[in-house]
Amino acid sequence: MTKRIKTGYPGVFYRIADRIGGPGKEKVFYAVYKKDGKVYERKVGRQFTDNMTAAKAARRRGEYIEGKDLPRKEKREIEAIRKAKEDSKWTIDRLFNAYMEDRKPGKGKDTDRGRYEKYLKDAFGKKEPSEILPLDVDRVRIRLLKTKSPQTVRHILNLLTWTINYGVNNGLCAGLRFRIQKPPVDNTKTEDLTADELRRLLAAIDHDSHPQAGPMMKLVLCTGMRRGELFRLKWADVDFDRGFIVIRNPKGGRDQTIPLNDAARNLLGKHPRTSEYVFPGRSGGQRVDINKAVNEIKKAAGLPADFRPLHGLRHVYASMLASSGQVDMYQLQKLLTHKNAVMTQRYAHLRDEALKRAAGVASDIITGAMNGTK
């Protein structure tokens, strides 16, 4: 091979070779350049055959560096380098999938997967945590708050935080350079019904023709069960002999039992058995929704627009027990299957009012006795 001969252009040289298609010699120009850490040497063209000059070769060299008009082999090499870089990146997509693989199966895992696919994937999936800006999160939070409750938005942003923390704690990626701002949530709202509203509700239930909506609402009033717990309730979970209901997979975690009181026993004893589920859905399977039917009963009873037909009745159940003065906070926590006492404390003021009334009774008795001795 003939020796390299420099030109006046950086990275461009030529060699002397036999001329193609005629007698004599001609210059064959080459370009040398570096891309993605690798040095390439490429033949650009011949002096006469391709009408190539050193200036043209220099322009071609610039195009090669920019990635234009590359040979297939070089394109494959560059694509392989690019793919290797992509595969080594811990994007939010990749972190989330790893995080999900490490989590135990359950309704919470399924719920979080749905939240990620619907609300986070498009905005953050292809980004590494270090590439996420505060503005990116702000846009998602503001958009979600237009249609979702603050609590729901908080759940969604918590999932993003947990995913990134998983990567950081396992040494897979660097964390965010900022703290994700989440909407404040007021968890102290306690729904209740007046005595007149409760009477109207029971009357509306008795006049309603839906075979399950009314009984479900009454069972919440009797037991305080959650909506999902009603949907999952099977006849095998109702122990009429020992007087217990088994709550499967409750919000607090492990299966728990609550007493089958007389009102619930009477209600369930009269309820038809058409499936393994107490309140089955289509084809006897597990129910997934009852909103339309219970809202029609709520409307017929003239209840407030913001009253939630099932969860609100759980609050009514808890409020009645707390204000009775006969149930302490620990007992109420167990009946509501709260994982800890924090959520139960929202009813503490009702217990305090009951104690005040009891103290008032003692005061009246003592005052009367004292007056009688005068």
C-alpha cells in the first residue's frame, strides 16, 4: 500500500494509485475522523474517476462526522453503540418494571400498575430520574388536579417517588435534584346523616327494586364494611354459627374478622344465595361496580350531593358507635379494621361528647342530691 500524503485539510490525505479507465496515476482521497470514541478511516473518492479534490473530501469528512451518508457497516456500529447506551440507562420505565417485579402480588400492585400506565408512562417513561425537571412534574400535577381529587393525585405522584427511590436505594440511578410537590389532602372529612336523613334513606331503600344495592347499603350501616370488601364477600366468609364475618384482603392488609351482629345476621339470612358471592356481579362472578344503583337510592332519599352512598355510610356507622359512649377508640379501630389508630381518631371528638353527656348525668344526680339535703 502506498504511503499517506497529507493535504492542507485536517483529517484528509491521499494515496497515489493506478488510474481507473486510463493510463497513468491518480490521487485516492481518504478521510479520518473520530465518532463516539472510535476512529474511522474511510475512502472518499478518486481524483479523476470521481472528480474528487481535497476540498470536496474535507466537506465529505464533515458530513461523516455529522452522521450523514455513512456506509452500512459504520451505521451498524454506531447503532450498536447507541443501543448499548440506551440499554444501560435506567429510565423510569425500566425502574418501574424492576420495582413491580420485587413487589408481592395483590390489589395494590395491580392498582399501581394501572396508575403508572395511565398517568405516568407517557410523561416520564423514557426519561432517567436525572433528566426530570420540576416543571415536568408540575405539568402532570396541574393537569391531573383538573379531573382527579387531591388524594388520587397524591397516590399517583407517590408512585413516581417510590419508583425513583427504588432505583436510588438499589444503586441503579441517581435521584431527583428536587422534592416532588404533592397536593395537600384533608383526610379529616367525616360524612354523617341526620336522624331525618337516615329515615329517608331507609325508606328509599325499602322502595327500591334493585336486588343488591339496598341490602349492600344496609350491611354497611350494620357493619361498617368497605365497598371493596362487600364486592369480595363470599357466603363462605359469613360464619352464622360462631357469629363472625371474615374480611378478605382488607385495606389494612391481612384478613380480619368482625362480629356478625343481629342486624347483619337478619339481613344476610334473608338475602338470596345465587352465587358463591353474597353480592355477585355478572354471571355470578365478583362485582366491580354498584355506583349507579346506590346513587339512585341516594337521590330518592334527598341526601346531600357530596354524600358518598357506601363510604359515607361507613362514616355514619362509625359516628353512631363513637357518639354512643359505649364503644372506646380501640374497639372502634378493630371494628373498622383500621391498620392503626390514626384514622380512628377522627371520631374521637364524638366519643368526647358522649363522655361529656355522661358527666352531665352525674352532675345532675349529684346536684339533685345536694339540693334535696338543704
